[in-house]
Amino acid sequence: MQITEDKKLQLLYRVEPGCLGPTGSDHIENFCQFAQQRIVNPFYASYQFTPRYDKQKAERQYSINGRKLSESQATAYLAYFKVTLADFEEQLDELLTEVIDLYFER
């Protein structure tokens, strides 16, 4: 199935510097670039990783073609592909954990 970029679910993932350990703030910018290169997007979605410096902003922000989606709208979109939001987020969290390990091994 081919989906154009403007129809894909876009996830802006704000990564907490603390997830990289006590010196995470020293690494977070480079880590986000590293994660962007290492994590493969599913065919129906695209990820963008950025540091989460502002705790007021949500960790995850969903949109399609620049239009923000609520959690229920993102859930409905993913349901079309027989994917739950919980599974989608859990899989990405697992991938991020793997990439954190890779980042510090390099």
C-alpha cells in the first residue's frame, strides 16, 4: 500500500533529555538526529524527534498534513491499519530504547 506524505500520520516526539542519563542535556540534540536516521518509519506514519525542553508541551503530538490531531483522531487513523495507539507508542518506545543503547555504543 502506497501512502503519500500528506496522508501519513506524523508524530512529533519530544524526547526527554533525562532518558539519556544524568548528562542527557549534553547529548539530546545529537541523539535526536541519530534517532531520526536510525528509526525506520512505518509505511503509514513518519516520526520527527526533537528535544523536550519545555515540559508544558506534550511528549507526543500527532498531525496529518500539518493539522494537529487529538488522541482519539490518531486512534481512529491507526485503527484503519489495524494498529492500536498503545501498540504504536509501545513499539516506538522500544525502538527508542534500542537506539539509546546504540547511541552510547558508538
